[in-house]
Amino acid sequence: MSKQKIKVNLQVLESEYQLMCEAHERNALIEAADNLNMQLTEMRRNNPRVPIDRLVMMGAIQMAFDLQQERETLTKEVRIVNESAKRLADALDAALAEANTQES
């Protein structure tokens, strides 16, 4: 079963782009384009003399950096959760082992 793609029109700065995505991805794609547009608009306001292509590259680098930071944070949080789960499982195993030895 193939997933049907839909066309989504997106506005970023003065340009309109058409991208294809699955219907359930539409809102996320629009939100991503809106976030990019807001970031580039703010960068343009703060740097009015910088050419658009340079602003776009600066925005892309900033977004890549932000994504990398989020991934690192997520990795650390997953590690902490896994360590906590292991400690809890070990404590449960120890408690069950002790309960079994007391029954015997």
C-alpha cells in the first residue's frame, strides 16, 4: 500500500515553495516553514544589508546547530532514564531474590 502524497504551498520570506508530503505530515511541514520564516524574518530585520542567500545559509547553520543541541540533550536524557530504569530493575531483582530466600 503506497502512501498518497499531497502538495503543500509554503511561504518563506518573499518566495513560495511547493513541497510534497503525506497528509498526516502537512501541519508539521507548515509549522516548520513558519518557524523558518520567522527566524529568517528576524535575521533580516537585524541584518538588513546581508544578502538573502547569506541569511538563508546563516539560518540553516543556526537550525542545524539547534537540532544538534536538541539531539545531544535527548541522548543525555535517554541515558539518564535508562540508568534509572536499570537501577530500579536491579533493586526489584534484589528485593525479589531476598523475598525468595526468606520464603525458603
